[in-house]
Amino acid sequence: MATPPRKQLPNSAAPAIDSQPSLKAISAGHLDIGCAVHDTQRLSPKEQQLLLHHFSSITAENVMKPEPIHPEPQRYRFEPVDAMVGFCEQHALKLIGHTLAWHQQSPAWFFETGDDGLSPKHRLSQHIAEVVGRYAGRLHAWDVVNEAVADTAANGEYLRDTPWLRALGEDYLIQTFKEARKADPKARLYYNDYNLERRDKRARALKLLQRLLDAGADVSGVGIQGHWILDQVPFEEIEQSIEQYAALGLEVMFTELDLDVIDRPDCSADLDVQRAYSLEEDLYRDGCPPDVLARQAEQYAQLFQLFRQHPAVTRVTFWGLHDGQSWLNHWPGTRTNHPLLFDRALNPKPAFWQLVG
Ligand code: G3I
């Protein structure tokens, strides 16, 4: 029985936030540094101070997804989004809208012709016109389509079998990009997915991106999510992927970066995978051991060395402001995770110091 790790004590020696080297300042001119934020209205004063000191962009973690923003055919929930847009304008933060077409967190009625006679095609158009149109000119970019490429290709398919694909066929992808562009002539428009660095899925993604570009869809860039596991980061495939996506003339971004310190089934970020963890498997419930944090620091540094080498890489977004906010505390099951640069007390971890060193 491994001895439980020593309790993580608040790092009272951590320098005050404003005296920490700023991540966005040292990356200015080449990389936007972002993080996912669930709701800017729920940030504590210290969280807001940390966010504004280190990050130049935020991605809406949930409030702009189809179901949260459009829960019923004639009802939208714009309040938290209006607040987030205003917050970003007030603090000169770039805002990434996330996301318009996704198989998760989309209401079932989206994909049906309802009593109102609106078909899924019209529902998609109406959703984009209302949501993208409301914030036209105020967002830096949209993750227009999320996770539409098949994880495996058992029967030669290259697209994920989603309700959108079943309702509208492949053309839903072109329609979504074209209507997003019509609703906002300025925003950057991205395709976003996980495992895009893996050779097989990358080939399918390149095929999709080329088809979109050939069809006149204004795709500005590709988001490689980057939900990687400590000691299993595919550095070589990441470098090859940057080069191959950049060759299409696209921005390349790492849009949901985290380094999971606890092994998990090989499914990257497929939310359909769920599993229970025993207490014994909640290895780091009292804190993350120094040797694990040291390896995490080395691997984040190696990633940033890669990102900084390639001019096509324009942004790195961490999927959460600090460990306490990470989705990886809840997926694929509940256990205490430590995947980001700042700990639950909002103190910088070794990975932060390695990046700014
Ligand atoms: O807001 C409701 C709340 O009203 C309700 O009481 C509660 C309990 O059911 O659920 C809350 O919604 C949750 C939402 O997060 C906001 O906290 C959803 O159940 C939960 O499924 C949702 O999880 C998000 C997940 O996407 C699914 O949308 C995670 O926070 C978010 O980090 C994760 O992010 C995704 C990216 O969008 C796409 N790439 C993969 C990445 C990780 O899965």
C-alpha cells in the first residue's frame, strides 16, 4: 500500500499575482495565451486577478454551447454570454465562442422537424443567425464545428456519426461555416477536435479541412485540443501535425490544453466514456507529489518549446484557470486531478515556473 502523499499545504511562499512573470507578456507577439472560463460572473476577485494577469484570451467553456444558450426553440439564454462578452471588452481579452455544431450538449429538438415546421437545416441556420449575429464584430473567433471527425474508420468513413450528420449529411459542415461567416464577417472561424495530432485521425481531419476549403468555407484555423496524459505526450506527432495543418494555410492552435496526472482509458476526450474510480485510485486526493509535478513541468516546457518554434501556432489555451476548475476532476470519473499551471489555492506550480523561467 503506497503511503498517501503528504498533504498539499498552501504555498505561502508564492509571490503575489502581480509580481509573478506574466504568461501573456512573455508570449506577446507570437502566442495568445488563453484559458477556458465557465462563467466570468462567478470568478472570485483572486481568480479574476490571476486571469487578467496571465491570459490574453478566454474560451467560453460552456455558456455558448447549443443547449445552454438555446435551451428551447424560441428561448435563448444570453445573460451569462452578454456578461462574458462585456467582461472581455472591458479587459481587452479575445473571446473564443465555443461551439456552434457539436454532438454533445445539443438539445434533441435541434435534430427534429418540430410542430413549428422548422427542419434541422433551418434550426441550424436560425441558431447561427441568432447567436453569432448577436455578437457579430465582438468575438475574436468561433469554434464553429467541434469534434466532427471519426475517431476510428472501421468502414472507411471519415466523419463521426452524429445527429447532425444523420439529419443533414456531410453538407452540414459547409453550411455551418458559411452561415457563421454570413452572420459575422470578421470573426476567425475554426474547426476544433481532440486527437487531431494522431496520424490516422489527422488524415481524416486534413481530408475534411481540404473539402471545406474547396467548397469555399472560410476556415481560418484548426484547434488541436491537447487533452494529453502525463508521460504519454505524442511530441513527434504534434510537430508533424503543426506542419501538415499549417501547409493548408491554417492557423494552428492548442485549444484545450491539460496534462492529466492520472492515467485514464485511451479515449482522449470522448465524454461518452465514463468510469468509476475507487478511493485507492484517487491517488492525489491530498495533493500531487513533487516528482509528478516535476515531470509535468518538464513536459509542459517541452510542449511550449514546440509551440514557440512554429509561426503557424497562434494560440495556446489551457482548459481551465486552475486545478480546482478542471473538467478532469469529474471525467471519466470523480478523482482529484492536477492538470494545469495553477493549484487549487491559485498558486503557481512548478510547470508555471518552468514556462516563465
Ligand atoms: O449547468 C448545469 C447545471 O445547471 C446542472 O445543475 C449541472 C448538473 O447536471 O450540470 C450543469 O451543466 C454541466 C456543465 O458542464 C456546466 O458545469 C454539464 O452537466 C456538464 O456535462 C458540462 O461538462 C462540460 C463538458 O464539456 C460537456 O459540455 C465541461 O465543463 C467542459 O469542460 C467540457 O469541455 C469539452 C469541450 O467543450 C469540448 N472538448 C472536450 C472538453 C472536455 O470534455
